[in-house]
Amino acid sequence: MEETKLAFFKGKQIRKTLYNKEWWFVIVDVVSTLTDSVQPDGYIKDMRRRDEELNIGWGQIATPLLIQTPGGKQLMNCANTEGIFRIIQSIPSPKAEPFKRWLAKVGYERVQEIENPELATKRTRMIYKLKGYPDSWIEKRMRGIEIRETLTDEWQKHGVKEQKEYEILTAEIANATFGVTPSQHKKIKGLKRENLRDHMNDLELIFSMLGEAATTEIAKVENPTGFVENKKAAKRGGHVAGIARNQMEKETGKKIVSKENYLPIVKGKKKLI
């Protein structure tokens, strides 16, 4: 993680740090700047009580990151540009619009994408294109992203709140689909920090989509509540894809989980799908 940096809006400092290749802002700094509150922590609590939807999604918006303080580095709740935009919606402040323009200077492209999601899709396609992915693979990957977003929206509606819960549910689907956990799948492909799905072949992407789409449909029909019930639904959704995968492997005599990936160089050899 990068060191804490300072940004200034109308003379007030807002701490920020680079995390996952994007700027994350200290939430209490943003709230203090927009509200002039002397107790921004209290304002945030009141704001979450007023805005039930914000409160439900708080676990996805607020991420504890190490921030430099007078007493040394401490974990503080931070949000990326998208998360800050959502928080701003709950703050009735005349500074809101100027602050959005300020954010635009900090992370121009990301702000554009929030205002016009189609731009994000176009940029994502272009990034994959520049990396050398074929159009047929890009179409599957983009469709998979849409299916994934639909699933996470459904989980949020059904009481899944914490990032860790999302990770566990995702792993349940993947394990039931492929017979290996995501970490095991990455090891097979020789991956470490890379995004697993960016290195999947066509069939791996297709079965990933099937498992997540099946889980979404089960959640819509049965309306599971909370993490435990959604975990059961996730296993069942993944099982649907797992049955299909097993049948495919019987018909072809080939394993779906593959060492093939889009890493440009692995141990001196080029590996392509």
C-alpha cells in the first residue's frame, strides 16, 4: 500500500491512499469537509440510521485501511470514488456538487464512469483488447461481470453485508462448480495476485457464469435471509454448474479446470489459451 497523501478541498485536508490501483479517501475527512461537523463520526452514525440502504451496503463501501495520523498509522474507514459518491447522496450539503467536481480532478475517468456506466464498460473492453484478448473471450468476460453484479445485488437484498461474506459465498459457488476452491484454482494456473477470471479459458468462464446465474435464480425464488441461508443457496447454485461440468468432462474426456491462462510469460515460456 502507498503512503498516505493529502488532498485539499476549499482549504480543508482530506487524506487519501492508493489501494488496488485507485484512490481511497478517509470517510470522516470527507464528511467533516461537507458538513463542517465537529463530530463527523457521530454524523456518520446518524447518516446511516437515516439511510437504510446506505447502512445495508456500508460493508462494501467502507474499507479499513492504514492511514498516517499524528499517533502513527491507524486503520481508518476509507471509500473509493464510487463509495464517496454514494455517501454524498446522503449528505444534504451545498458543497456536494463542487465536491464532485473536485473528485473529478482527483480521479477523472472513474468519476466519468460513475456518471455514465457505459464508459466503464467501453474502457474495460478496450483494456482487455489492448492486452491481446480475443473478442469472443471479451464478450464472455463482460457477460460474466454483468452476471456477477446481478448476483451481488441479490445478496445485498437478502442480508449479506460484509466483504468477507461475499468472498466465502463466491468460494462456495466456485468449489461446487469446479471441485476446487478459487485459491486452488489459481495455484493450478500458477497465479498469485492476478485476477483468476482474467486468466480463465472459455469453458471456465461459461461454467463460472452458470454457477452464479443459478445461485441468483435460487435466491430470487426462495428469498434466503442472511449469510447462513445464502451460503446454502450458493452451494446449490454451484452444484447446478458442477453437474453440467461433470457431464461435459465425461463426454469429452477432458478436465474443465485448466493450467491454460493469459499470463504473458511463465517460467520463460509463453502460455496462451
